[in-house]
Amino acid sequence: MMEVLRAQFGESERAEPAEIRALQRVQIGLLAAHAHAHSAFWRARLDTAGFDTESPNGGWFEALPILTRSEAKAAGEALFANPAPPSHGKIDRMKTSGSTGTPLEIAKTDLAQVFWYAITLRDSLWHRRNLQGKLAAIRVGTARATHAGWSPAYAGYANGPCVTFDAREDIDAQLDWLLAEQPDVLLTHASNLHALACRSIERGCRLHRLNEARSFSERLAPDLRERVREAWNVPLTDMYSANEVGYIALQCPESGLYHVQSEDVMIEIVDAEGRPCAPGETGRVVATSLHNFAMPLIRYDLGDHATAGGPCPCGRTLPTLERILGRTRNMLKLPGGGTAWPGFPMNTLMRLDAVRELRMIQHTLEEIEVELVLARPLSHADEAALADAVRTRLGHPFRIRLTPVARIARSQGGKMEDFECRVI
Ligand SMILES: [Zn+2]
């Protein structure tokens, strides 16, 4: 199936944009009909927008209000469309904090996962990676391990190995591990990559086999590319994805623009009034996930901002984004003198459904403030459980201060730092 998709991608990435848009509209019609039939939440929303089951490709789409993350969280299970078509496979559930710090539970079908794998493969083929090299992946909550292959996405290809490490470990421990492993490709959170590159420069470390650094799902620091080049003399490749919708855009190997993955997601960049942005303008990123029928997301505001791009000189006709202004997360400073990527206690946050949004601020080496937007006050037991979960996730017995707030401040452009370190 994935090989079929890969072959189709080879054609669709150079197809007429109007042709792709027409195919997307047909798929959105199928998705909306399914959502209308199996989710009361979506039925009400689609009816209000004038959705007609007899002509599902009609003009209702533009009339459908944009769905915010807090609306999605408030809807909870009502957002899911049960049952998903049996041919779409089994359903997995997972939790995510997304771009705005609002915890959300999501459901995903096997079919959506197949698209994830196919786009994973496309990314490596675009960038002509040596799939037999060693991939080092440093993610939060990933145990130290060695795997034979990089991912199931490369089934049928000679591939691997992949070594993994936890991004919550101290930066020096991460760097020591990288020095021992000497990978060909390094993949990690953008902020963690920045910290690794800076520390590597300070220590004069050599990753002599490394030929590419890859980052994901965070706003890139303006000097990240330069630091990576200075540290290891390798290029940086970024990708844009979100747990709720999968891949959104891959970086073009020729121009560096981000190509929207239109075969699996339809992206609108809209201004404050919801009007489409022209190339060069920055607006909110609104996604419609085309194949995940278990949790339909139609015109869903990801909480990120991006700058719309124009045509790409590479010849691929997939729409482009110039840059992505997503979530940023500072590094945690450990009392022992190290730094680490801060994990969030998602399981506890999912259980505490009163928590709409949160941000953590590290004030000192021993104290973390957790700002909370609450639907209702937390009980003392819930407060204690949340403080414990934060300490466990951050890996140190910090003093935790919980502060309910009416809203969490965002900087210009709407971006939010969901973990801010104020320790100088
Ligand atoms: Zn391109």
C-alpha cells in the first residue's frame, strides 16, 4: 500500500494545483459525510454551515467555522466519529499538548498511520538520505534503545540502525551518548538541537560521521541553522507536523521552502478575519485532515502561525509555506548545572479535564510555576497529583507553584512559549 502511495505521490507532487484541490474537495466531502453520520458534534456544525448529504462537495466548506483547540477539547469524545469505516483499520488513541499548551486526546486510524509512513519515506527520498546509515533520534520520553530500522516506513528498504535517547536527559549526557554512537543523521526537537549544537561548540565535540541534522515541530531559533553548521558542518532539515493531523509540510530539498503535504492534509493560512493570506503574509494555520475518519478535523486551527509561500522553483506544485511560527519551548535548567528538554505530564493533564491550557515557568533552579487556565477550581488532591506529575516528568523534586490565570499571554504573532526558563 505504501509503495502505491509513494508512486502516486511522485505524480501528485507535480500535478496541476487545481486538480489537487478538486481531489481534496471530493475527499473532504466523504470525510464530512462520515462525520455527519457518526458524530453529533459534527452533524450540528455541518448542518449550520449548510452541509447537504446529497451534494457533499457543495459550498458549505467556507461557511464552516474554524474549530479552535479549546473547542475541540471541550467537545472531547463528541469529536470522534464512531465507528470509523472498517477498511480504515484499527484506532489508536494518544495525548498531545499541541502548539498552545491545551491537552487533547486524539484518535487515529491505521489508514492515517499509513499516510504518516508514506510521507516519512517521501521526506527521506526527497533529501536522498542514505537509509543504511545510523539515525540517532532524541525525543522526550523515548527510552535509550537500539532498533534494527529507522521506522516501519522503510519496510522493503535496506535500512538502519536507529538509536534512541531521552531528550529529558542532561545535554552533556546526550552529547556523550552521541559521541559514543557517532550517527549519520541526528533527529530531535528544534530547541534541544539548538542546545546540543551550542554545547558541542563549547566542548569542541566532533560528530565525524554526521551528515544531516533534522528538527521537528517547533519554531526554529533564528541562529539554529548557523549553530548546526558551526558545530558539525552539516545542513539542517526541518519538518512541520502535529500529532492531531500528522505531517503538514516537508522542507523542499532545493529551495528550503516547506511543501504542504496536500495528499493527506489541506492547509489554509488565514488572517484574523479568516480570509486567505497571500504569499508573504502570515496568518493562522488551519488544517483539514483528509484521511483520519476516527477523529474528523475539518478547518481545525492548529494554534500555529505560518507565512504563506509562492510557487517553488523545484517544479513541485504542492503549495508552500515560507516559515512556521509554532510553539517554542525553552530548555530546563537542572540544579546540578545541566540543561534538558522539559517534558509535560500529559497523562495527568488528560485526567484533569478542568485544565484548559497551561504553561510552565522556571523561576529559579529549584522552583517551577505552572500557570493554569481552569474550567473550574482543582481539588487539593488534584493539585497534589499535578505537582507530583510535573516533578516526575521534569526528573527533579522541584518546588511547584500552581497559579490559576484567566489567560496565558502570547507574544506578537500568537506564538506561545509553553515552557519558559527565566533562570539567568
Ligand atoms: Zn520545492
